[in-house]
Amino acid sequence: MGSFLEDVGIGLLSAVLGKKKTNAFLINRLVKRGRNRPHAWSTRDDYITWPGLKDRSYFGRLLPGTRWPGVTPPALPPPEEVVELFLAGPNGQRLCPKSTCLFPAFAQYLTDGFLRTQLSNVDAEEDRTRTTSNHEIDLSTLYGRTGWQTRALRLLSGDSGRKGRLKSEGIDGEEWPLRLYLPGGEQVDPQFLDAETGRPILDTPLGISHTTPEMRETLFAVGGDRVNAAPQTAMMNVLFLREHNRVAALIEGDHPEWDDDRVFETVRNILIVMFIKLVVEEYINHISTAKFKLRAWPEAAWTADWNRENWMTIEFTLLYRWHSLVPQKTRWAGQDIDGNLLLLNNRVLLDGGLASAFVDISANPATELGLGNAADFMRKAEMDALRQSQVNAVQGYAAYRKAMGRDVPESFVKLVGTSKDPAEQARRKALVGELERLYGSVDRLEFYTGLFAEPREPNGPLPDLLTAMVAMDAFSQALTNPLLSEHVWGDAENQRQTFTERGIAIITETGSLRDILARNATGLDDRFVGMTRPEWRRE
């Protein structure tokens, strides 16, 4: 992302075009690196069909699958062998010099809202071609994917001082979502069950069969089955729930004549746009290797030829498996806690409070994204990704390098790169040997493995191809949100009616997660919260 931005001479470009036009120009160039929507192919069929063009319960495809006529399916090694490439060895994990653990925490919370493979809690082989995604950045993690889920999470009160709120409870002076399970952790709270059928209204947390009653007591009633996966993601949901209810009080105070629905819907509009702003201005700018800071100015999308209805692809679903960013152990509340003990267990979050959670996670350096660096509790996640890639007949790494306008490395040595550090060079040499043994040549390398075989870009947390594909998809899916369209955000009167003047001011003054945390948690003081390590310096 950064090499292009630096090559074009940002200072000169900005002086000539102005900041908004420069921002739009750069975003357009990033999005147009590869082919965009509408997709000709999906995971529904191996050939183009009308349902395949319309049925968004399946993933789209950036490129046709290997069962497409004229595409030669490669002979791939067994996932059971390939997965060993992903796991950290006896020397432990490598640290990322740029990122804190707040970066992968936000990334997981963001993508869990729309990159949703249709899975169940039944321990059975899944086909992994289908999705339960709404295909929008819509904070479904907070508000639910369906109208029924949204109603179950809302307070639904017309009383003064309670309009537009989400359900919550106060514990030791802090606001938290309601718990999904009753005390004892054996039964789901009946208010989150269908009164007629007794079936859950909310998505059952994935992996629930591997929890104890004590763990289930800590799980929150939320809008997605992955929010409770770890306290690092649950804390994000708590933060946005508090912000929703805080803003609802302000909007109701400004408009006491409004009913519960209007207050709620106005606040949801505000928070969705606020969230998208954070995605671009904090998260994407952290990923970027450039000095130029991109802005969430939606004008870039209004007349762009890439402005199309969102449809998440199988490739985007796979490339966001950033498992190796997560350390084996996390320093939290003065303890080194193994990642296994944090899965589906919010106890450390509830005990320490929200401000300390964000501070502690920001104090942990993320580990480096790449092969040979995933914690051992990520083995199953890496296996699942490899199997999903093969089930969906995803083309190889070389095809995606070409599709993004990039050269294909001539050898595995060129692919993994070299290092001046002797230990790191020895690791890369061993990696080359394993890649040659498993795949033979770069042309046979599968997409998922190739993404993470590339070295991390200087001044960024991600490898080259992954960075380019994330930028292309992120901007083309974030800035095309209907709330940011020229007919809503771009029309002064419609903007005021949709968000209110106070809501627009709140969006404008919010530039980081820390800004929201400072408004919604006590005890933060001047402690550091951020995705970029304070000691990081550009190379």
C-alpha cells in the first residue's frame, strides 16, 4: 500500500489537488489494483448460473475456482502436513515491531461482523461454501444480523430516560451487556429464546460444547456467534454498547418527543458511520506503510465505477485469518495467561474492567504475521482455513499475484526473501526447503499458504499481497455503505435528519478507539491505548 503512495509524491499531489481530491485519487488507485464487483462466480456452482449470481448465502469469488473450464487444479499436499508450516517452532514466536494486540483484537471484531462462514456447534465436517453474512459493515456484532436478534438485544422502552437503549446491567459501577446464560451457566436466559419454540434467538457461541458452566456464566448476549470467542473481542462489543447507550441518552435529551424506535435507529446510524471511520482512519492507516494518512471521506466512492453492492468473497474470508498475530501468552491483569484459557471466557475482562482491558491489550506486542509463527492453540483454526480453501477449489497463489498486477516470484527463495540476521536467514532457508518439499514450485503453491509465506512489509504489519487485497476490499466495502452515499451523507438535510447535528459532531470528534473509551470508562487517565506500539519508528 505504501510503496505506491510514496512513489507518486504525496506532497506535490496534495498541493495540486487538495487533500480531499488526493484522498479520493489514492483510494481509487488502491481499489482498482484488482477486479472488483459484481462477481461473475460464487462458491455455489462451478460454472456461472443465475442463482450463483444472486444467492448471497454463498461467498463470491474474485477468481473462478479450479473446477472452472480451462483452470488446471493443482495436486495439493494434505492439510495435516501443510499446517506444520504455520505453527511456531521451538524458538517461539517472532514479535511484530509495529503492532500491539489491540490491532488483531479490532481486526477480529471487525471481520466477525461480515466474514461469516456458516458453521455449527456440531463436531462434523462442514462444506464451508456458505455464509450467514449480511455483506455489510453494519455492526451486526452489536446489533444482531436479523430484526429478531436486534429486538432481543434492545431495551424496547418508551419511558423517559430509557428510549433507544440496548439491554445492559451495572456491575461495580460499570455497564456491561446482559449475560447470555443464567447464573450457574446451565441455561440460556429465557429472554433470548423464542417463546413459542424455545429455540435461541441469538447465535449460539461457536465452540460452546468445549466450555464449562463457569465459563458460560461470563458470556455476553451479543449479536454474533464469534464475539465471545475471546475477551479481546468481547471488550470491543462492551465498548460500543456503552457508546450506543451514552449517545442514546444525548439524542433523547435533544429530542424528547421522539419514540423509542427513532432514537434507537438514529443512534445505530451514528455508530455504524463512527465505526467505519475508525476502520479507515485508525485501522487501515495502521496497516498502511505510507506516511500519508487516508481519511474516511466517502466522496471517493460516490462516482467511482467500483461502487457496487457488497458481496464478500471466499478469498477475502481466507486472507483475513491472521492467527499468527496472536501471542501464545497474553499479559493481562499482571498475569501471563495462555491463549487457551482465554477462549470463550470473559472472566478476566469482568474482573479487571474495561479501561484496564484496553490498556493491558495495548501493552502486549502482537506477534508477527507469517508462516512459522502461530500459537499452538491456533492449530485447528489453521487446519480449518486450509480445508476451506481446498473445499472451495481456490486457485493458487500465483494466480492472485497476477490478478493484483504483481509479479510472481521465480522461486521460493525469492518469495520468502532474505535477512541480514543469521538466525532469521536460517529460518527462511528451512522454510524454503519445506515449501519445495510440499509444493515443488511457486506455480503449485496454494493461495492461503502463499499469502503468509511472504515476508512482512517494512513499516507495516502485513505481507505485500495481503496488504494490497485488504486495501482493495476494505475501501470498496466500507465507503459504499448506504449511510455514506451521496443521497444520505452527501445531502446536507438528509445528513442532519439521519444523524442529527449532535450525532454528526460526535462522529467528527471521534478518531480512535481511545476517544470512545475515554467517554465510557473510568480510570483510563493518561494510559496508552492504541494499535501502534509507542516505541515503533519508521525504518
